[in-house]
Amino acid sequence: MVDVQHISPRAGDVVLMVGTTKGAFLFRAAATRGRWERGGPHFPGHAVHAMAYDGRAGRRRVWAAPESSHWGSLMRSSDDFGRSWSDGGEATVRFPEDTEKSLQRIWAIAGRDDDPQRMYCGVEPAALFESRDAGTTWSLVRGLFDHPHRPRWEPGGGGLCLHTVLPHPTDPMRIHVAISSAGVYRTEDGGATWRTANRGVRAEFLPDKHPEFGQCVHKVVRHRERPSVMFLQNHWGLYRSDDEGESWSDVAHDVPSDFGFAMAIHPHDPETVYIVPLESDEFRCTPEGRLRVYRTRDGARSWEPLTRGLPQKDAFETVLRDALCTDRQPRAGVYFGTRSGKVFGSTDGGNRWRQLAEGLPPVLCVRAAVVGSGRKARR
Amino acid sequence: MRVTFVLPGPLHPLAGGREEVTVDAPAARVADALAALWTVHPALRDRVMTEEGRLRPHVNVFVGRDSVRYTGGLDTPLRDGAEVAILPAISGG
């Protein structure tokens, strides 16, 4: 029997949610983030590709999507930081019979800031599900599933996955999603109709380098206070859009490689973005054996390497698409995990780093949250 | 007809903690017996079957000692009193 440790966060604490190939780990620290406690492993033996924290409407809810190679994928939630989890029986995220599809993996979990009951999850095979009751029940977003492009979407190395969901922070009708390898799609009518948002993004692996769709987008971010500006890490290529994805410009200056997976935006500064460049789509490790996070503070006009506290020798690491994130503390925390089972964190926006954990199973996702008071909690 | 299912450890919590569940199946195929099992313990269905109604790729069902993958799949016939084992395949990493 696996010995599971538990954390007991208090209001104001920071919680790190780390999904790995062998389960989920929860870390807790006080607001200063000086000392971290570890909880877990939760769902031992299950791969956890997606985690999220729902602090809306007074909730203190951790979401995880454990996946068993035998028994399939499920959405699970905990209101007590992993001491108990929601029912692991009947699947709440499931394809309707007429689709002739079966859920392979849950890749993304996201909530709307402007509607505490509304949530989305992105899955493989590429599809979007919506919940209007804070995750109790889910339904397939038919407008995207029935898109005429769907039969020509090709799977990327990780499968045909909808891995990124970006609800507009104030307009409930507008959502962007990213699919590997189909590209970015957007809706302006709440999901009924969708159109591509890939103009300017290269598809290096296709004869037509600028198709309407088919790009292998790895991650897209935007800031809640300036949603028209977006940044995109592509399978080859770094991009910025100033018109909510209508068009994209290449911004891969001063980086050792424009290949990579992970991307995160600063919680308080919409001009500050973090990436972890990887060497080539064959090697997929940090260039020159140096673990460097790159940061722009001027909206991707320039990028600088962040190295203090990160190994700069014999560090052939890989950081996956959801394994880099920020918290919302006044002095922003930045965190990432590696396929070698290490977790690093910074409490000053990336200037200095510290290893928070090692020896974990390969890290698939890292998410951070500041714990609320728990008042007005309702399920 | 009566069919007894033998369940693996990870599925016991979804069957009220039971290792074995006996059902009355209205017809004589594995699919019918499984449908009767889902009626008693509905949470088992999504762990054993995909939404498309197929056995999950790494889940095996045996009637006696024979895997149904080689005896007709879900249409494999059953006799009254049959023992059906649901087992995880040797897989994973």
C-alpha cells in the first residue's frame, strides 16, 4: 500500500499541484514560499496530465485528471486538498454514443473567471467539453466537434489533443482553444461556431508552410487584463498576436531555439512571458545541457536567459507543455517541473531559482494557486 | 441464468467492496451478463468498457480460463453458473 501524505493549507498559503506519470503531488508553502511541504502521491500509478485549482465562489477545490492505462481517464476533485476525492466510478466526461469516439486523455481543465459555475476541459481525441455546474456534469461542445476540418486534423507526437483552453476573461461568448496538430480555433458565439486563428503561424512539417489549419501549436497564453494580446509557443516558432489571434508575428529573437512546449505569462505584467526552449524536435532537451528559462519583459521584443539557481552543466532536461506556471502572489512565483522528476521555483519573477523537489516521477503538469479563505463555499 | 464475475482489486470499491458479484443474466452471451453487472454496479461499466462499447484495450475478460478475445468477444456464449473474470492486462510502465 502506498503511504500517502497530506497537506493542510491555510488561507494565504500557496499550493503547487504537480501531475506526474505516476500520480499527483500537492505542495504547500506559506505566502513567503520559503519552505515547502509535500503531499501525495495521489492516484498512485495513474498518469495525471491535467490539474487545476478552483478558488471561485469561495471554493478550495483541486481538480485532477488521473489516467489509468487499464481503467481509463476520469475527472476527480477534492475540497480538502486530497484527503478525499470525488467519486471514481462513472465517467462524467464521456463522448456521446453517436460520436463513435472514446475518451483517451484529459489534457486541460479551465474555469471562467466571469462565471463561477462554468468550466471547460480539453481532451484527446481533440474535443472540448463544457460544464455549467462547476464540474459536476459535462457535455460535448458540438460546434467544435462537428467542425468540417475535424477529419483532417492530424495527431501530434502526444496524440490528437486539445491541450489549451483560453476563455475570454469578460466575454462569455469568446473562447480560444489550441489543438495539436490542428492549430488555434476561436469561437465568438459561445461554442456554436468556430474558425481558425493561425494566420502567420508556420507548419514546418507540411509542404504548405502557412496552411489555414494543421499547425502544431504547443501552448498559447494571454493576460486576463489585456486579452487581445496573445503569445504562442509553436512546434518551431514563437509568436505574438495583437488582435486576439487573427494574425501572428514571429518573435523568436535572442533564444537558442524556437522549439519548445511550455509557456506561461506573468500574473501582473502582460508584457512578461516565460518559455523553456528545447533543442530540435528530435532531441527535445535543453540546449547545451543548460537548464534555462527565457523571459521577455517587453512583450517578446527581446528574451533573456534566467539561470541563477538552475543547473548549467549536464542538464539535458525536458519541460512539457503544461509543466510551467506562475502564481498570483504580489511577488510572482514561477514554477516548472522536468521529465527527470525535478521541480524548480522562483519567488521573484524568475531572477533566482531553487529546486523544490527531486526524485518525482516524470512531471507532466505544474499548476499554482493561492488558497482563499474558503468562505461562501458551495458545491 | 446465473453468472459470477470475479473482479480485480482496483474495481472492488466500485462494487461495494466485493471481489465476486453474481448476476442473473437474461441471455447467454458475455455482453448480456456484463449488462446485468452494470445494472447492479453501474460505476464498473466505464472502467471496463469504452464509450464505443468495446472492452478497454488493456482489460481482459476470461470465461473460465479462456480470454473472450479469442472466443467471440462480447458474443462469447455462457453456460449457467459460468465464472467470468475481469483482469487488467500485463501492461503499463
